[in-house]
Amino acid sequence: PSCLFLQFLSYLGACDRLLKQGYEEGQVEEAMEMFQYSEKKAAEFLHLLAQFNDMGFQQNEIKEVLLLCGNQREKALEELVMK
């Protein structure tokens, strides 16, 4: 039981740090789930999602492409431009 509790605390800490960077709660939770609670991968995903969103791409397309490209910025950008 204590192991699960520590994992939960770690998850909450990661979510809190991402929220303090200005990401929306729903997006943070979704990203953490998508990347099996890896804060680093979730943070990369959220950063790129925001960047591509600012460029005018559709959020659902961005998510799909980032997952397919494993958060590789250049590869994802190429895919988005070709759509």
C-alpha cells in the first residue's frame, strides 16, 4: 500500500509542476496518462502541443501526430504541414 501512495504523491507532484508551467489541468492529466506517468515525456508533449497550437494547427491533429512521431518536433511539424 505504501508503494501506491508514493506513486500517487509522485504523480500529484508532477501534475502540480506542469500546472505551474501554465498548462490546463485536463491536458496535464491526459498527457500523464498517455505517457504512463512520465513527467518528462508529458512535459515535452505539452510544450510541443502549445507550440503547434500557436502556429494554428488543430489540437486533435497535433496530438495524433505527436503520438505517432514520439514527440519528435521536426518530424511532427513535417507531418502537420503535409496534412
